[in-house]
Amino acid sequence: MAATVATPLERALGAIAGVTEMSSYSTQSNTRVSLQFELHRNIDSAARDVSAAIQAALPLLPTGMPTAPNYRKVNPADQPILILSLTSDVLSRGQLYDLSSTLLAQRLSQVDGVGQVNISGGALPAVRIELDPDRLLAQGLALEDVRQAVIANHSNRPKGLLDDGQRSWQIESNGQALKASDYAPVVVRYKEGRAVRLSDVAEVLDSVQDLRNYGATNGKPAITLMLQKQPDANVLAVVQRVRALLPHLQATLPASVDLQVVSDRTPNLRASIFEIQKSLGLSVALVIVVVGLFLRRLRSALIPSVAIPVSLAGSFGVMYLLGYSLNNLSLMALTIATGFVVDDAIVVLENITRRMEKGDTPLQAALRGSREIAVTVVVISLSLIAAFIPILVMGGVLGRLFQEFAVVLCAAILISLVVSLTTTPMMCAALLRPMPVRPKRRSV
């Protein structure tokens, strides 16, 4: 049985309120800890708690860490909303990665709604020293000897001091080597009066930190930047803001560097929403046609047809107040609602028409007919809403997804109820014409 010991950072993160699941994934020189919170937790509040936990755990972490821990507000299961590619015929892969990490990633991560920018396809520039064991053995050297020589010859330390009795000057110079040609002449040791240099025991190359990370676009070496959105961000709005920023980013890059979009999720989303919008328009048209065919009068068909756009417009207002967006579920709810919102208006219209056939004027029929049928209309609407109550109280991620669907549909039904008891009687009194009273037949 293997036992897992939690690190100080994991213990601090696990103490945050509302954490339902914590997982970690570690590779060489990198560890990623993913936290999953309860659905009711606000993402910004949770981010503040995570930041406080990281600061509290810093004194307990090992010294000498190259970078301090940081956090991102993303869903690890989400796919990138946008993938950018950086190519050049002049610059090397390491130089492109350097531009991506120091310039592009920093600027893109500041865009509102962007949760994380992942860079792949390369690594930062580096000098690789490939030691030859046979040549090391011939010179009587060990790997530690080479490491110590490289560190000692390229440390950034003061080189001396000048003093005239009153003032002193500290002499410093940047001794950091950046190219393979700077590392090759490094003296590892002296043997029999002769300097043994690094190039004598190793192959020194200008390369990158990770040789196993490779990316290409249209057959050309490329660095890719994958953008993920924050959990509460709108995909279309985030991509629109990023695309508006791309021309400014291209202007800051060298002329030989080409920045282009290789993958974008928004066209498929826009196409899906457009198809649902067409279905919504078709549903409204079919409902109006069916109502007209059965009522057989233009004025009578117009009255319940008005309830459709008014109810849908009112539903949009409810969505705006609740912070909902136009997505597949909300548009699907509106499409289904087109068949429900006319029911109440048709029932009220039929009862008012019945009163007019008995000899009431349009105004009298509207007042008496709507009053008689009000309870029935309310019961019909509430029974429809009752069917969606289980969806409204459903828990978990599935319940959170369909909750918006149920709320929009219930809002449309409630608004149609109000319309049928207010707008429909008023339109009946104004548009319907008095009907001649049919003479009663006498029986002989």
C-alpha cells in the first residue's frame, strides 16, 4: 500500500471552504494542483481564498524555487476557445517561444474573460552541453566538476573595487553567457599545464530547454498559444475582445513574425445559435398560421398572435435581469415556449367570443369573459410551471445547466398569463365586432 503525503501547499489549499475535490499532476520541474469548488461558490471569492492560501504556504515551501506559485481561474475540462500560431522564417523556435512567453502571453492574459494562456510547440532558448563520457574519463573528470566550472565562470558577481580614500566604486559586469560560443572556451581544469576546456569534453549547442516539445503550422515550425476562458465568461465576447487586440500585438512583433488564428470555437457556436434562431422564427410562424386556420378570422387570429412576441420580449427582460445569455438552452426554452404562450390567450378569446354570441357588446364581453375564465387560465399556467419545478431544484452540474432552461420557460409562461388577462381582453374590446344575435327557433 502506497501512502501519499500532502505538501504544505496542498494542505493550505485543502483548508479552503467550499472545496469539493483537489487533484495534482506533477512532471519534471512542474506541479499543477486543480481545485473544484461547490457550484454556489463565487469564482472571484474563491480566487481570493486561493491567493491567501498560497501566501500562507510560501514560508513552508522549499527554498530556491525559480518561480512562486500562481493560480488561474479556469475549468481544466474546457477546450481552448482560441488557438494562435506564431511562425517566422528568420527567428528560431526558441526566440519565438521567448516572444510568446514574455510579450504575447502576458498581454493576452490581461484580456477580460481570459483565464489562462498555455504555450506549446517549443521552449525557451538554452545552451545544451552534451557531455561525452569517454572524453570525461580520459581527462579524469566527473560530471560535478563540469557543473561547478560552468557555475563558477558565469556567476553574476562584483569583479572588484576601486577606492581613492574618499569614495569607492564597485566594478560589476554581466558574466552570464547566452550563446554556445560563450560556454565552449570555459576551462574545466588544468592538466599537466594544459587547460581542459568544455569543448574538449562536450558538444556545446545553441538549442532550447525541451527538445521533445514541437509544434508546426502548415508544415512550418510554430509556437502555439491556447487561450482558455474563465468559468463565468462569455465565449463570443472573449474571442471578440482577443481578435480586436491581435492587430496591436502584430504591430509590436518583428516584421518577420507572423501571428495568425489557427482555431476558433466561435463559428460553430454562432452557427448553432443561428440554427436555433431559425427554429424559433419558424415555430412562431407555424403557431400563428395554425391559430389563423382554426379561428378563420383575421382579427381573431391577430389577438392571440400578439401574445407570442410580447411574451418572448418579456422573457428577454427576465434573462437580462438574471444575467443569462443567449445560448442553446435559453433559445431552446424560448422555442418550446412559443407553443405554450398562446394557450391562455386562445382560451380567453374563446370565452369572450362566446359572450358576444350571447349578445354582449365587445367591451362587456371582454370584462365578463376574462373575469369568468381568469381562474381557469391561472390554473392552466401554474400546472405547466409545476411540471418544471423538479428541474428548477435539480442539483449538480446537470441541474445548473437545465436550470436556465426551466427559468426562461417558466418566465415566458407567467408573462403569457399576464398578457392573456390584460392585453388580450383589451384587444378583444377594441378589435372584435359585435355579432348579430341569432333568433331563437320556435318549436311548433
